Amino acid sequence: GYAALVTLAAIVALVVVNLIFQQLPIEIDMTENRFFSLSDQTIDLLDNLEEEVVIYALYSPGRESPNVVDVINKYVRASNKIRLEYIDPDKSPMFLRKYENEETNLSNGTIIFESGDVFKIIPSVDLYDVSYSQQGEAQVMGFKGEQRFTNALLYVTSGVTPKIYVLQGHKEYDLLRLG
């Protein structure tokens, strides 16, 4: 009887401890290269953010990418200056007009970083490294979400617009023809 009582108490204690830890938002990345954690450079950037940044994730309900949402949520948890909003592109065409032009196609999976009047659009195809086989089949080789998101965050909060200078007259290639 005593052994059964101790066993039952141990099982109840384990269940209670498990329930408590399930409620805590604790994640431990035990991979050697901290694959599932934000880099130190990103954490430093988030710690020093002075401006509010809104991340618009364009997803139809139920079609969110778990990889993308997980990384964005890490940004939101790491800084109180970042806010995430989900926008259904099919139901909010007026919202998309602010960001669309001839060069951009805002589709499901596009992520928009905005701070003040500055915004950066990240199409979903830019979030993955894709390799093509000899048969033309695409294969995803890696996820570049943190890299793209941190660059977008730097762009919208830095206040600096990059400029490109082009030399002409010395038989250089034309930049417009290279693309």
C-alpha cells in the first residue's frame, strides 16, 4: 500500500510539474550552432530599438508558414517595440494599395516591415534558399528568415536610404541590362 501511494504521488507530481512548464514560454536551443535562436547581432539590434516597428504578415487564415511565424514571434517577444499584425490579402485590398506598385506583387506569405513612413517588403520566395536539380525540380536548401528580417529592420529604422552610383563612358555594363 505504501509503495502504491508513493508511486501515485510521484506520478501526480510529474503531471503537475509538466502542466506548469507547458504554460511557461521557455525555449531552449540545444543545437551546436544555435540554429533555432536569434543571433547575437539580432538581439543587440532589438535591444537598442528606439522606434516602433509594425510587421504585417500577409496570410489567409490557416495558411501561415510555421517557420516564418515562429521567427517573427521571436522578434516580437525580444522587443516591446515590435508589433505583429496578420492581414488577409484577399479581404484587405485597400490596405495593400499603399505598398503595391509595378514592381511588387503582394501575395500570400509576403512580410512587410514598417516604421514611420519607411517600409520594406519581403516576398515569401526571398525567405528560402532554393536549388534546382538538373530535371528542373526545386529543392529548399535553407531558411533565410532571420537574415531577411534583420536587414529589413535595419532598413526601416536606420533612416538611411542606400544610393547606387553608376560610372558611365568607360565601357561598363549597364545596370539595367544586367537584371
